Amino acid sequence: MKEALFYEPLGGNRVHCLLCPQDCVIAPGRTGFCRVRVNRGGTLFSLNYDRVMAAGMDPVEKKPLYHFHPGAAIFSIGTIGCNQHCDFCQNWQMLEPDAPASEMSAETAVREAKERGSTGIAYTYNEPGVWYEFVIECCRLVRNEGMKNVLVTNGSINPEPFLRLAPLVDAMNIDIKSMEPGFYRKICKSELEPVLSTCRAAKAAGIHLEITNLVIPTLNDSDELISKLVDFVEELGPEVPLHFSSYFPSHKMRIGPTPLSSLLRTGDIARKKLYYVYLGNVSVHEGCDTQCPGCGNTLVKRCGAAASVTGIGEGRCLNCGRTADFIL
């Protein structure tokens, strides 16, 4: 265990966790909503500090990040716990505080990333925000080694903790699950607005940002909600990549899978305002490659999670010379 950052003591040995919008007031001997921050005698501790449940090399496209070092591999690690409890969670086994996890220090994680020739470290699989103490320590070491830090996150974090972490982060994929606040409250047991605020803060901090939306039939796939999401991403910048992913039944949710026609429709809506729209979890060519917004030239070809840069030279489209919206 490690003493947590971002909390304040209250009377009766209670503590107020200030890390995320769940805003937990935790009695002695109890954990917060995330189940991995515990009050021991009036001190808040992180239970998952140096615990790793999953680790391995992934294509950066699997995060998904399509405009950040395309074709590269990145050492990816995750732990237990989350500050959202989504009915459709695909990694629900990682929510349980007694889920099996192994000890790994930040120094070991960085050394392993270097030995594997990784671009850096991606904090993923579960919600990295609830792993805050380990993540910020690891990020500092990664940055000192000249490598990159990537967060794959639900975006549910308070402004002060995020702003402390942001200077160490190179890229983020933030999952916006719906533009309907009621969806967040009912399905995810959390709030929408803090997620949108994190997106804005990441863009303002100069972090490379991509957005993902899991398209769930009848819940978040109406033209109105998709248009609201597209409008929000356009406000961030029309060059921000938007990934629509197909949903499959998981955990507590038994709604049928996303029809391909629905995913194609969301892509059509988004392309009216955004430069880069991708479709995930489906076996279709459309929505995989990247075309230049200026001339339509193919900049990056993709097959599954493999990518090859074919139309970019010296940071520009080889056909029309437009600056490519990529970090290479």
C-alpha cells in the first residue's frame, strides 16, 4: 500500500477523496467507490499501487490511437479498480479488489518497456486514474528515459490531479460513452460533464487526443446523440480523431450487438464535420485507412491493428503538401 494523493481528513477519522468526481467520503476501514482506495485510521491508502494485473506489448492502434506513432508497439499495463461501474464493461474482472495481480515496481515497468523496444508505456485495460500514485511515478521515469506516456481512460478525474499529471502525458484516448447525462448516471454510475472537461483540458495542455465512443443500440446511437458528440469533438478541433466501436454483449448488458448499418450511419454523420472518423470492432475496410482531408490521398493503410505510413513525407501529404495531423 502507498498513501494516496489528493484527499483531506475529516472528523471521526473519515477522509474525503479528492481524486475523482465520485467525491467519496470514506469511513475508517472502508474503501471508496473504486474499491482500491482504503481508509486506514484516518489515512487514505492506494491498495493497487504496485499491483499489475495485465502487461504486454500492443500495437498502439489497439488503444486505439491512429495518429500517434502509427505502426509502433507500446508496452501496456493495467491493474484493478475503476471509478465507473458500466453495465457493459468488457474488463469487469478487473473491477474486483481481490482480482489476481502481481507486484511490479515503476522501475521494473520502465526497464521492461526499454528492453522490449517499446515507444513508451500505455496505462490501459482498467481506469488508470484510480492507479494515480503509480501512474504519475511511472510517467516521470518514462519521461526521463525519453519515452512516451499514453493514457487510455474514461476521463473521470478531477481538474487538479489531471493538471499535475498532464505535463507528463503525450497521448490520450478518452472514452465518451454517451452525450446523455442520464446514460452516465444509470449505466455507468458516474457523470458526463467531468469527462468532457477532461477532454477540453487535455487539448488545452497540448496532449495528443483521440476520442472513442462505443455504439450501443437503443441507448446512445440516435442521430441526435451522435450529432451532439460530433459537435463536441468539432469544438475540440475537427482534426481530433473519433473512433466509433461496435458493442457486443458483456457483463450485465444483454442488448444485441451493434448492427453494421448503425455503425456505418454514425460514421457518415461524423464525416460531415470531422476530418478523421474510424470504425472499430468490425471487419470492414471502410473506416480503417486515413485519407488526407485536403486531397483524399491515403496517408496510412491499416489491416487489423497493423499500420503502414504510405502517403506522408516530412510531416506532409505526399500528394498535396497539406500538413499531416500525426505524431510520427
